Amino acid sequence: MKAVILSDTHGQLDGARAVLTAFAEANTVFFLGDLVEDGKKLQEEFPQKKFYLVCGNNDWGQPAPMEQDVLWGGRKFSLTHGHPFHLHSGLLRLSLWGRQRAADVVLFGHTHCPCLEREGTLLFCNPGSISEPRSSKEPTFAVAEVEQGELTITCYTLWEDSQGEKNFTLFARAKG
């Protein structure tokens, strides 16, 4: 069982399309906002996948939740874009929010910088931005996988070779 985790497309869908095509076996997509309208477009293009969408700070007036909890792979995932949690000051507020919700995994975006951290039993994952990265020149995304009851989240960079082919490089992995 696999899920693709995307955030911060900001109207640029080529990278997201490449990831969803390459990870065709992933039947779930966690889309963490900015822009939720992009998530809806991807949902139309990939109807075989179950999408969970949350609004970001650029998604005013969209009929999607600001946060939601999803039971997936036997774990509770709490989704938010993250902007209300002052993420540039650290994960404290987000950690308190995740613990209040009894989450196993907190998925968030907003900073455009990938993050994969564990705090006690709580696992945090920010996939970074698939279109406008800030901490590296390559776009980033994540994939969650449950195999024999064990959760693994892997973060990847997306890059193009000299022929324009999309490639992926693993740069972080955590078990949950």
C-alpha cells in the first residue's frame, strides 16, 4: 500500500503529474494545499487514486478542509498545510496540535522545505514543494508505504536528465 504526498504546486502541475505517473501503484494522494485547485485537477486526471486535500494559505474560499484526519495503513495521519502553526519558529505548535489529535503522523507543507522528523512516537513529514522548492534547486515530494504492517516514509528529489526525462533520488527515509 502506497501514498504519494505532495504540497505547494502553485499552479505548476508537470512535476506532480510525473510523480503520480511514476508511482502508479500508489492508490492514495495526500495533497497539502497551495493550491487545492491543483489537487482537484490532479484528482480529475488520476481518478483511480483516492485524494485527501487540505487548503493552504493561498486557498481562500475553497470548499476543502483546512485540516483533516485520515486513517491509512493502520495509522492516524493528521493533515494540514501548516501556515497557522508558525513553522519558521519550529515544530512546537504543530507537535502540540498533532498530539491533541492523537496522530501517528503529521503531514504538512507551507515552508516549501522538506522535513522528515520524529519526536517520540510522532512522525512529521513535509514533502517540500513539487514545483517551487526553497531549500534546494530540485522539487521534492514524499511517498508513504505500508508493507507487512510497517510504515516507511521516503522523501525524494525530482530532477530532469539531459534528455528531459524525469528522475527521482531518495534523500531521507523514516520508519513509523
